[in-house]
Amino acid sequence: MRKTVILLVIVVIALVAVSIVMVYSTSAIYAEEKFQDERFFLKKSLFWVGISIGPFILCSFCNYRIFKYLSLFLMAVSMGLLLLTMVGPFGHTAGGATRWLRIGPIGFQPSELAKMAVIVYLADVLSRKQDTIKFFFKSLLFPSLLVCVILFLILQQPDLGTTALVALITLMMFLVAGIKLTYFFLSIAGGVMGLAVLILKFPYRMKRVIAFLDPFQDPQGSGFQIIQSFIALGSGGMYGVGLGEGKQKLFYLPEAHTDFIFAIIGEELGLLGTFCVTVLFFVFFICGVCIAYRCRDVFGKLLATGLVMAISVQAAINICVVTGMMPTKGIPLPFLSFGGTNLLVNFIATGVLINIALRGNDKVVDVKPVKKQRIKLIPGR
């Protein structure tokens, strides 16, 4: 298991190193134009990496079972922060969505904490209800309703991508916990129908679906971003045009240093660069699955499953969006995209995974009250 931990740490270090280099490469011109400082985003990235190291080390060495006692607290705090984004003085709007709380120069995205809170809460609840997990109304109804409240609050920002991601993580944790397949497939069917309604109800979401099917129908509108992403990926060829030499980051590709950083990696480092990044995420996924599979503690197994799914599925969705395999959605690439809250939460998640790897096979002792037994006195003895 220690080899798995070492490999996981190497993967994260490699991803963060690529992130620092590529964030600077993709954002220098934009930062110079907007903030008169080409290193603006580089400095902020290094700041958040520095901030994240402490929680990462703490979560790696403190017993992960302490999260059991924090699950409801994290859910309550997440709901409170999500509600605060709807209040004028606290919520910060950018790109048509109010997803941030701003404290001075630091912006915080409550949905990232909510994602972590849902994983911890479900791991706690589902591990305690293993004896009745097959009965939906007895074991799963209340947890499902509580998660739906979180999903509703995230959807109000609006943030359909994170809502769908948290819902998918919830379903995967339910499946690993051992719910009936009937409930699982019914949940998927309900989720797909709900997603369809949310897309059809809002014209801008429908435009993204149409742009996904044929981006060249509206090359200057809804299809512009994905077309520029195609140009970036196609221009890179096998080995790329060279680090720092990309053209699409020069105000052609929107969100080049955040959601579409993978496209600039493809342009500057080529197919070889994108392949290496994809392999790093695949290795991360395999390491996480091994940790979850080998963990004997049910809470640890479910917690590891949720954490590895949160990072791996998010990476897969981002790569699919950038390469045109999914409709455009604002989901960052874990560890690589510029963004402080996402980076911090990913570091914490990795620290907890390492902790589960090191402690997941420890013997768990449940202290239960001993029943008093009456001693019968037999006469003559």
C-alpha cells in the first residue's frame, strides 16, 4: 500500500508542476493586459499551492475517521455558505453565475466544499446503515433528501455541471454501498429526465447542446469556444508548437487558463503532452480504486470511493468537453486549471486518500455497552 501512496504523491506533484507552468504560459498575456502584471495568475497559483500543503499534510496524518463526527457539521456549513451566495453583499457574480463568496482579495467557491461535505456525509450514513441498506425508505430516503437540498442550492447559482457531478458521485457511492440495482437504475432514469428538463427549460443550455452537435452552425456564437479549442488541439500536432508559443491563448480561446487549459496543453505540448496528462489522471484513478478496494473499513471504503470519483470523473468530464465529446460546461480540470478553492479541496481529498491507504486496514474497535447478566444462585452451591 505504501507503494500506492508514493505513486499517488508523485502523480499529484507532477500535475501541480504542469499546472504552474501552463497557468503562467496561458495567462501571462491576459494578466498583463488586465492587471498590468504578467505573473498575476502565477503568483495566485503559487499562493494557493502554499495554502493547500498544510491541509494536505494534516489530512494525510490525522485519522480520517474523525470526519465521521464532522459529517453533519460540514453539511450544515455547506448549506449556509451556498445560501450566502444568494445574498447581495456576499455573493460574487462572474460569467453570469453567482458561485463565489469574496473575502477581500480571496474568492471562495462554496460548491467545492459542498461536494466534499456530501461525500463525507454519505460515507458516514451508508456505513452505519449497512444492515438495512436494501430498504430505501428506511435507510436512504432522508440522506437522499438532504443531498437533494445541496443539489438544489448549487443549481440556483446556477451551476448545472457541479450539480450533475455531485449527483453522479452520490449514485456511485450508493452502488458501492450495496443498494438494490432497481433503485440505482431508477435513480439514473430520474436523473436523466431531470437533466433533460433543466436543459430544455433554459435556452442557453439548449444552445450548448446544439453547439455540441454541430458547433459550425454558429461559429461566432455558441460554437465559438469549442471551435477555438479544436483549433488549439489540431495546431499542436504530435509534439506541439512549443511551450509558450501557442496562439489560441492570445484572446482567441476563452477561459484558456481555467476550464480550457487542456486545449492549450495540446497546442503547446502536442498529443504527447495531452497523453501524458491523461495517463497521470488514469494512474490517479487506479491508485484511488486500489485504496478503496483494499480498505477493510466500510466508512473508509466509501469515503475513498467518493473522493477518487470526484477528482477522476471531473477530469474525465473536462477532457471530454475540451475535445468536443460533451457539451461545453464550466468544470475545471483538477490540479491543472487555475482556481484556488478547487485546488485546495483536491489537495485535501488526496490527503484523506493517503490517510485511508495507511490506516484503512487498522482494526476498528466498536465500543458497545455490555449487557448486564443476572447471576442465578443455586442453593447448596
